[in-house]
Amino acid sequence: MTTPNTTPGLRLTVLAGESDTWHHRPVCTEIVHRAHAAGLAGASVFRGIEGFGASSMIHTQRLLSLSEDLPVAVVIVDTEARIRAFLPLIAELTGGPVTLDSCEIVRSAPGPGEGS
């Protein structure tokens, strides 16, 4: 079994509320579109089932206490230089916590016909 090739990277996580908007557009959508325009490797949005933020109000998806403002996390992984260059592009969008974590990016072996 061979060890996969890895490169150092940086993971950016932006925590927001599902109902947070910027110019009538969801903040998570705006971040994803800006990441795409910036040429970053990829971005994913994860919807939480329960959480709380600065308001200390707990938001949950449980049936008896329906919430329209569930927590979301936008996660982007790329090289450290590219992530740090992207931060100023989302500074106006982020009212909630933003975290940066060092990580290793696993590079898959090229598939048939993809070269080396």
C-alpha cells in the first residue's frame, strides 16, 4: 500500500446563520460564488441541525421548535497563500466566527488518461 501524496493547506471555515444575507443574497451563497470567482479549489456549505451564536438563542431543526435560521458552515480548502489572499474578499460578509486550520491536502493519483 502506498502513502498518498499530500501538500500543506489551509482550511477556512465561516460560521453563519442560514438567514444571514448580503444584498438580498444568502451570505453562504455569496462566499461560495466569490471563492469560485477567485479560482479556489472548492467550497462546501454544511447546514447544521442545532446551534447558537452571539444572540445565545438556540436554533434547532427539531419539529416542535422549527427554526428558519439554522447554523451553516462554509468550508474552503486550498493553499495557505490562496486562502489568506481570499480573506479580504469576504471581510465585509462575515459577522460570525471565521477560523483557519492547517491541514494536509491529499492528492489523488491521476486517473486513466489524465497523465501524471
